[in-house]
Amino acid sequence: MVYSYQVVKFQTVSFVQGIHWSQSVGDKGILYKSIKDPYSKLIVQSPNGSKKLYRVPKDRTVVVTIDIVHFLGESA
């Protein structure tokens, strides 16, 4: 499986299977860490209204700032 770094401008972010994420606050934004093996999922809705589902591998961190989400993952 190949994962690529994603920087996505978003309107809303939904963390699917919410129990598979840990959450903390860092100086760069809100940090979510994937804690499910082999991956957790998130849905990103862009400003134009389109939604996309992504898989994030275990032990990877998703950083959410004001309107940008940074993560290592792949489209589902």
C-alpha cells in the first residue's frame, strides 16, 4: 500500500468510526491520531461541497488547522 501526503482545504471533516481516533491540541492545530489497525477513515468535504473518503494508517497523525487538514493517507 502506498500513502501520499495530503494537504486539503476543507469545509468540514468527519472522523469515521470515532472511537478509532485519539485527539489532542498542539501548537499547529488539533491533532487526531489514528489508533486502529490497519487504518481509520475520515471524510473531507471541500468548499465546493464534494466529499471524499480517506484511509489513514495506524499511528499517523492528522493535523486540522482553521480550514486545512494535513495527513498521510490514501483515497478509499
